[in-house]
Amino acid sequence: MATDAKRLKTEGSDPLQSFLQWCEGVGLKLNNKVITTVRKCTKTLSTICKMPCISHTYRCIGGGTHRTIAMSSVLMVIQLYSFSKVYISNEGTVAEYGMLAKEDIDEGELLFTIPRMALLHQGTTKVLAVLEEGKASLENTSGWVPLLLALMYEYTSPQSHWRPYLSLWSDFTALDHPMFWSKDERDRLLKGTGIPEAVDTDLTNIQKEYKDIVLPFITLHPDLWDPERHTLDLYRSLVAFVMAYSFQEPLDEEDEDEKDPNPPMMVPIADMLNHVSNHNANLEYTPECLKMVSVRSIRKGEEVFNTYGQMANWQLLHMYGFAEPYQSNSNDTADIPMSNVYKAAVQVTRSEAEQRLLVEKWSLLCEMEMVGDKGVFIFGKSGSLTDTEMYTTLKILCMSVEEFEDFRENEGWEEADDDEEKMLQALSNEGLPSLPPLWRHLVHAAARFTLDSYGEDMLKDKVLLEDKDGYAKLSSRQRRALQVRYGQKTILHQLLELTKP
């Protein structure tokens, strides 16, 4: 069963050819040789950005902190990096567009290179100077607002240099993230998966961000944006576009604890590769360019798949609008709300004294930042993925009065020396059946509470998945929701089996 498309196939004219021609002009080409072109831009007092624009055929809007250089002309030398073994196609791929192997490819081969000047982000847009000038007013938690403002401008500007690229998404209503489903449809098809709650949070944040940050900013610049055209609906669609197609350059390991994450950016060609967990290519970052490299051999005619990360099906559907068949996604997970573990612990208390002790234990776990009101314990196909939190929670909840008092009085939690390997093993599929009986009971009961929260029972979903005719009659939304639900239920059911008395 093929992975659902994140870019749905559409009828009508194909903008692919004009996009590929555009790629040649910005230094990205897929054929059998390397070409050097020289582009001459005649300018007097040309404005050159500190972060170079995608093309110097226009002047950057605004002054900002840009350097002005007097010159009669600027020569731009662009390397057209070209490779013979892959090509972009809208046939034979799981989505409207994808990349196929023209011939056999070995592991470690360079498939294509993207010059940094071909990336679309806040530093390469025509409205860079305005964004830089208003930087302080655009600060927000997501860090996406500058890119979204750039996309609003470039997407609606007939003269945009990025038009051939953005024309691949001529109709953003084709995006089918759950945020575009009705609330009733989300709640009915995705109940228990965590997606409805995540989408509700997204929609609230998007509306607040547009009202409090974006609208006041674009109102100050009527020559670039128009609130009648650059609406909340367009902004919401572009958020979904960035969720599904943008890339975020990872920080160096030494900077991870000290710097904020890099802002997202649009990466032409790379964003046309579709995702599977068992991918065969990966994007690498260098100071000069981005490189797509094969991570295993690819046969002629096979689709080239990138990875969007170790994504569970609920994350793929939430962020990208598609899901993998549940059995093929090795990264699939199921979440057990921490509140369900507490609920399981409440059920085994037999007196008011035990209930008070449970409250004290849970308060300590909150203080230790092991649990929270909206937190979840995550289980994958091989066991717990939040082993430290799960192990510590079970350990403290199952302590006797004396053990807990000693632990708390001696501040044992500050010096917890449980071996990470020990915790990982204890909560793996191999270790779960050997947990102490009360530990097993709490995990079992919490998994059962979580399974009971879904709208459809597991057997009904299983029958529907195995009925080829019935499955074919489902809408694409129903099929994706079914893959997400059943994948999560399978993991939870496995957990029930491993922890049964």
C-alpha cells in the first residue's frame, strides 16, 4: 500500500517545466554535466544585501542595513550543479511530484546540490529590508512570522522572482491537513489520537499571531501587503505550507543548548521528495550549499525518498497531511496521557491515607518535572521512548510509605542514580513482562484507559483495513485517520499483552 500523497495530484496545466527552467537560472539543474553561466546585472548604485537576494535583477525594497555599492555592473557566476541519475516526475510517484532514479544509484552518491542563493527565506525575499527593520515587532514563539510574511508577499506578487516555484502550489485549498477539516470531522475520525487537541491549539495560536503581530505589521506597509488580500485564511494556508514543505537547518551540537533553533526555510527541489520512514536519501547542510545524498542503494525506476525525521503517523498527518500505512512506519508511536497513569494509581488506593500519599507522590513527580497535566508517556513499537520519566514515575508511585519518606527526606530524587540502560531495558518489550506486579498493573490500566478513549474499537478498524473493497470506498481523510488510529491501537494492544497479569 503506497504512502498517501502530501501534495495531492491535480488536473490541469503542469507548471513543472517552468519551475525546472527557473531552477537552471538559480543554479540548480538535474542533467549530465556542470555548466557555468555568467549573468550580468547592469546597475548604478546597486543595492547588494548582506544576505544576498536570489537575484540581483531587482533592487531590494527599503534601505535597512544594506550596503550600497557604486558600480557599473555586477557579474554573477552561478554553478549549475547537474546530475544524470535522477529526475523530477509527476508520474510514477506517490504524490503529484516526486523524484525517480534514472539508473541504479549506489549508497553515498550525491544526487543533487542546492546553492544557498536558491533557498527562500527571510534573508532572500524582496521584502528583506522591511522585515529587518521591523524585526523587534515580529518576534514570536514559533519564529515563523518573518518567513510567512515573505511568503504572503512573494506568493501574491505577479512579479515575484519565486513565482515559478510557488506556482507548483497554485491552489492552497488542495492542502488537506486536519486543520482544514471541520471540527466535527476531526473529533469523529481522530478521537483519541491527540490530533484534534493539537489542531485546536494550532488554530488558536495562528489566529492570535495574525491578529496581534501580522495584521498590525502589514497595515503599516500598504505598498507591500493588503489586509483585504493577505487575510487570515491565506495566512493559515501558508502556515500549513510551511509545516509541510519547509526545512529547518540543525544547529551544531555545541550550539544546541545555547542558541535558538534556526528559522524554517523553503528548499526548492528538496521539498519535492516525498517521505517514508525507510528512506533512501538524506539532506546534508554545508556553508555553501545543501546536498541530497543517497543513504542506501536505489534501483532504476525507484522513487527517491527523503525523511522528515522520525515521525509517528499522527505527527505526519498533523503536520504534513498524510500518513504511512501503519505497518510500514517503523517510527509510529502511541501516547499514554500521564493523567491516565495517575487515574490507574487512584484505583489501587484503598484508604484516605493512601490517597493523600498518592497526592504527595504526584506533587513530587511534578516538582521533579517527570509528569505534567498535559504530558504523555510515549511508547513505540519496541517499548517506551520516555523511559526515564516512565520508570521514575512507576518507581515513586509504587514506593511504600517508609520508602517514599526516606526518598523525599534524603532528597534522593536529586541524586537518582538509576542506570539509563537499566531503565531502557526494563521498559522495552523484552523487559515489560518482568516488571514488578504493581508496576505492570499501572501500565496495563493506563494503556486500557487510553484505548477506551478512541471513537472506534480496534476490531472494527482491523476489519475495515482488511476489507479491500470497503477500504477503497473510504475518503482519503477516512483512510488516513484509520491508519493513524489503528497504528496507535496496535502499539497499545501490544502493551496490554506484555503487561497482563
